[in-house]
Amino acid sequence: MTTRYLLDTNVIIDNKKGLIPAVEFLTEEIEKKPNVEVIYSTIVEAELFSFHGLTEQDEIDFRDALDMGEIIEVNSIIALKAGALRQISKSKHNKKLHLPDAIIAATAMECSAILVTRNYDDFKHLQNEGLEIYNPFG
């Protein structure tokens, strides 16, 4: 059985910074285990390359990280799911879910992937809606 992970932007950045939980997750869970697939939302790609002051080396490192997996584009199914998640977040949980986070969560859900993020609190209410989350930091 294959385990599929969608990596959030913060996990890639934390890995680049050398933060141990992110580094260990990527090394132990993704690089060393068989039957693991990595995916990213195009939103993650956009967030990585939108930081002011990116160096050429940063761009190379981010591209190398993204090359570990498949980039999933936002299609109508994901967009509609993201909209529904934003509505549910507000109506059922009284929580504002930002559109980029909604798209990332919808991508994970539509691709049957576990969302790997340090921002657990931003997504935890969506576990009731079927989102699987893993926080390597705790």
C-alpha cells in the first residue's frame, strides 16, 4: 500500500533551514521508506517562489525539493472543494480558512494524501471533514 503525503510550504522551508523535525521527517519517512509518494499543490510552489529576497541557491533548493514529488494543479474539482471547505470552516467551526490553505487542504483530500504541515491549528478543524494531517513538530 502506498502512502501519499502532500507537503505544506512550511515543511519545505523548515527542511531548508535545517530544523530537525522537518529534516527527520523527509529523511526517515519519505526518502528511506518504500511505497511513499509526495505531492504538492501549485499553491505551495507559488508560496515558495514568492518570498522577497530569494537567492539563486534558494530557487535551486526549492526546485530540488519540488522535484521529489508531483505538482498537482488546481482544477475545478479542487477549486469547488476549497470553496466548500471555506464555507464549512466558517459555518460549522466559526473559523476563517484562507483561500491558499483551503486549496492545499482540498488538494490533499482529493488526492487521498496526508497533509504534512507545522500549521496544525490552521487545519485541525478539517479533520472532521476527512482531512488527514501530520505535524512533524508535534
